[in-house]
Amino acid sequence: MASASGSQGLTPTPASNRQDEGHHQILSAGGDYLCPVCRHGQISQLTLMEAFYCSFCRHIFDVSYDEQLVQVVDSPQPSAWRWLGDRWQVSGPQPEAMAIWIIALILAIVPFSLVGLAAYMFPPLPGSRWGWLPMGWSLGVLVIHATLAAWITVEYYQPPFYAANKVRLRRWLARIQLPQQG
Ligand SMILES: [Zn+2]
């Protein structure tokens, strides 16, 4: 179990022994591999530890060489990936995934249905100046809630572009906050 905090001594080796595309390599202590979380940085083994570390998003992974498996240890979702020789495959069941989809669907559909139903049952008077309002409001509700639902979904799945940009955003925020902390 790695409990490394702070970045002192966590200098990963550069991507020197990365092999050509198509060449399979096994997950081993000396290698470095594309980070399965951000798909941007390289993960490599921490000195004297059974753990890997990403040079870009700075996640730490427990590693099992027997199972060719890494598991992120400093994330709310304890996701694991199996190394297939040239890429990662998500390992194990994803029990929350179904719940996330159901929540996202309810969030996107229910408020819109209620507002839309109200607009349908109590239609504005024909030719009324604000006749467009109920339908426009319904669409606004749909857009806002669909955006929320999409955000919940990507926050759960952490697709590579999203994870990498979140790291960039966090660093940018840290940079602009730095002078005030002085
Ligand atoms: Zn990473």
C-alpha cells in the first residue's frame, strides 16, 4: 500500500524503454506505460515501492505483476485496469455505472416532462404575446438538466480528454492563486 504524499522523491523515469506500437510488453517494474486515467502521462514504478505514479495527473496506482493489474488508490472510484500488452482494459464489474446512467436519465427527462406537461395542459391563449414562453421554458429546463446529466456521466467515467483537461485546469488555478498565498 503506497501512502506517498507530496512530490518529493517521486521523480518517475522518463519514457525511455517504451516499445514500438504493436510490440507487446508485460507489465513490469522497469517499464513505463500510458496512464489509464488521463491517457496523457506515463506511469512508472516509484522507487522502492510496489506502486506506479503518473507524471501528468499524479495519480498513484497499486500494482499486481501476477495479475498484470493496476488499481488507482487516490481516487473516489477505485478503478482497476488490466494490462493487455499494448493497452489497458477496465477490470472488474462497474456496479455504480448502471446507477449513474439511471440518475442521469431521470435528471434529463423528469423535470422536462413535468414542465412540458404543464405547458401542454395549460396552453397559452392563441395569439398571446407570451405564447412562446412555456415551450421556451421547457426547452431551457431540458438543456440545463441534460447538461447536468452529461456532467455527472463524464465525471463518473473520466474520459481521457476530460481527465487531462481537469488536470490542466487545476494547475492553471493553482498558478493564479499562488501569489495570494505568498
Ligand atoms: Zn495520468
